[in-house]
Amino acid sequence: MQEATIAAIATAPGAGGIAVVRLSGAESYQVAARVFCPANAAKKVEQAKGYTALFGHFVDREEAFDEGVALFFRAPHSYTGEDVVELSCHGGNAVARRLVEACLAAGAQPAAPGEYTRRAFLNGKLGLTQAEAVMDLISADGRQGAALANAALGGALAKKINAQKAQLTALQAHLAAWVDFPEEDVPEVSQAELIATLSEQKDMLYQLIAGYGAGAVLRRGVDCVLLGRPNVGKSTLLNLLAGFDRAIVTPVAGTTRDIVEQAVQLGSVRLNLFDTAGVREVGADGDAIEAEGIRRSWKKLDEAGLVLAVFDAAQPLSDDDLQLARRCQGRPAIAVLNKQDLAGEQDVPHGTLEPYFKKIVPMCAKDAVGLQALTDAVADLLGTAQLDPGAAQLCSARQLSAATRARDALAEAIRARQDGFGLDAAAVCLTDALQALCDLTGESATEATIDEVFETFCVGK
Ligand code: GDP
């Protein structure tokens, strides 16, 4: 069945220098000819060669409403693999929307979310892992997150998994020959060789899986909660991280009562920051609103991917400080010892806090001292410092689940052999592992999987 010709705005909404409306499908040139008149009357849209451009007017029911450029791509040499025309009009919502409406009136259908990339995948222009990377790349804020997505778009993950599949398929063929044709003279796979190959492939998957969390942090950022009793300098730290006065800083305890949300870039990591009500015991007759704020702060501590617990280095640790420290134990938590400028040697509560925190960073938030140390501590704790953004990485929950299934099936194959089961048992596990790897790269992707991948896309991509 021939796919309909689709149209959508490919650029982000809002005012801008230009906006691009993209047509894809067999009728793209006919639709373009109805909405675009080349300035040079001798030029015909339908005859435009691929990789050429024409200047002209956009028309809607005979009325010219803008001027711009049409860029032509001939199948299969386009993003989707179909005939594609990209119409660049002046930026801004009204003009671009009118151009899309004109395209629809001229016979195009509105594109569904991710439909261009879906067509590119179905036409073999991109693998499924690369298609997933497209969305990551366009939504990346940080440079390293973008580098990560770019490596995936270049096929780094697909290459690595395909190499694994080749190794395991060769092993599977050998096992199958040995199991199915015992009368033939197929040499037996040695136990040591079999276990070595399976272990090597399992370890590679293990490494990919281990890097998933840090990759996700680079792509999407991490929810980070700032905690500490009132007046230790949480809002000052938040403002330092945000680079402007976002939270109200006052010397009166209990000023910040709500959770304030703020996204800040700390080195290569985006922190989705939640400044919270200062945590302290308010007692039964205390302020009910403050008590609710404190309850929410503790809840955030349990949910956050990163905890910055702030302490006043110039004061001895209070019971509230110790309660916070205890709650941070076992969590991805960093202790910020703030107000170093006021702290004497004997005041620093370093040793007492050590058992509860992964890292301790002395700071003077008021004077922006210690920010680099905090940046390094966060990158180290979240594993982003160790991550090579050019290397293959898993970049979606779907990929993680397939890689985990493959790793577990390989572990099962190894166990089966070590426990003395026959080669046929190992062969069954190996088939499961290969199936999971095919799911990962999308070779055997079902319609439901493809839908799942593209449902997160935006219209026009
Ligand atoms: P919060 O209640 O934890 O949000 O604390 P604030 O950020 O409102 O800070 C409380 C007070 O401590 C303010 O007067 C800040 O100027 C001051 N403060 C914050 N950080 C520092 C620091 O590093 N050194 C000094 N001397 N004062 C600080």
C-alpha cells in the first residue's frame, strides 16, 4: 500500500528567522507545485532535481502570502527514503501554520508524531536504535548528552550489538551442528572455549547495562533535592547554581516553604533542582504549613537521583543535621559543608558526616567558592565523569530491557554448562539471547515495539 503524502512543521514553534514545512511521500512534488510558485517562471516544481533549491512564493487559494525557498530530495536519497520537499518560509506560527494548511488543502495528510523518522526506519534509512537517538539528539540540552545521542545516531550501539550477534550466531551454528548431527564429524565445542565466548559477550552486555544510568543522566538530567535545616544556605547555593536570584534569601529561619523547581547545568549534568523547606523539628504546636513542607522535603529525598545535603560548617551539628545525615545513608547524597568562610578548624564536622555520605564538599556559597569541587563530585558520583560519550550506550528503557534479557540468557547458558547440562540446554539459552539482541536492534521489532518507540516523538520529526 502506498503511504499518504504527509506535511508538518519541522521547526520548533514560536518566532524565528525561518520555519520549515516538510512534505514526504509520492505526491510531495505535486502538493508542492500547488502551494509554491518559483520566481523564475521557466522552472517547474515537478521537474526539480534532487538536492536542488528554488526561490519563489507560497500561495494559498491563488493568494501569495509569503516568499521563501523550496528544497527538493528525490527518493530514495532523502531523510525518509521517499520524495521529500522542504519549504522554508518566514518564521513564526501564523505563516508556517498557513503553509501547512495550504499543503493539506492541496492533498497532503497531517503527519503523526515521529512519522518522518518512522518512515525512514521502515524504508531502511535508519536502524531502530538510531531512530531512538534522533529524539535524544533533538531534545538534548547538554553537550555531552548530544554527543551521546550523536554516537547512537552514527550507529555505535547497533555496530557493537551486531558484532555480538555475529559471534553468538557462529557459536549457535556450531552447537546446532553438533547437537543435531551427532553422526557427522563435527568437532565438539570445548567447555572452556564455550564458557569463555559466552562470558566475554555477557560481560560486554553487563558493561553496557552498567553505563545506562550515567547515560540517562547525561541525556535527561537528574532530579536533585537540596536539603538542610533552615539558614544553612540552601537558597544561596540554589541561586549560585542558577546564576541569578531565584529563591528568596533572607537571614530569617524558615523562609523557603515550598519546593522550588529550577533546572541548572552543572558541568555536563543538568540538575532538576528542588529547593525545599528547611528540615527541622517543628513540634506539635508548630506551623502546619511548614510541617507539610518538611514532610514533602523528606519525600523528595527518597525519590531524588541526587541529594545535596547542606550543613553550616561554622556551627556544631544539631539533632536536625544528624537526622538528615542518617536519612542520607545509602542514598546518592553529597554533604555540602557551607559557610567555610566562618568556620574555624575545630568546627568542621567532616568526620561525623563521613559514614552517611558518598562525598563531602566544603563550600562558601555566598562567595561562589567550591563550585568546581561540587561539579566534580556530582560527575563522579553519578558516573558521568567515567562515561565516554562517543562509545556505544543503551539509550532507552526498551533497549535496557532487551540487553538485560540477553545478558540473563547468556548467564543461564553458562550456568547450564557448569551444572553439567547438555549442549542442547546451552543452545536453547543462546537462541533466547540472540532473540533479545535482535529485539534490541529492531531487526525483529513488532508493530507494538515500533509504536512504542515513535509515540514519544514530536510531530514534524
Ligand atoms: P536557607 O534557609 O538554607 O535557604 O539559607 P539562605 O540561603 O537563605 O541563607 C541564610 C543566610 O546565610 C543568608 O544571610 C546568607 O547570606 C547566608 N549565607 C549563605 N551562604 C553563606 C556562606 O557561604 N557564608 C556566609 N558567611 N554566609 C552565608
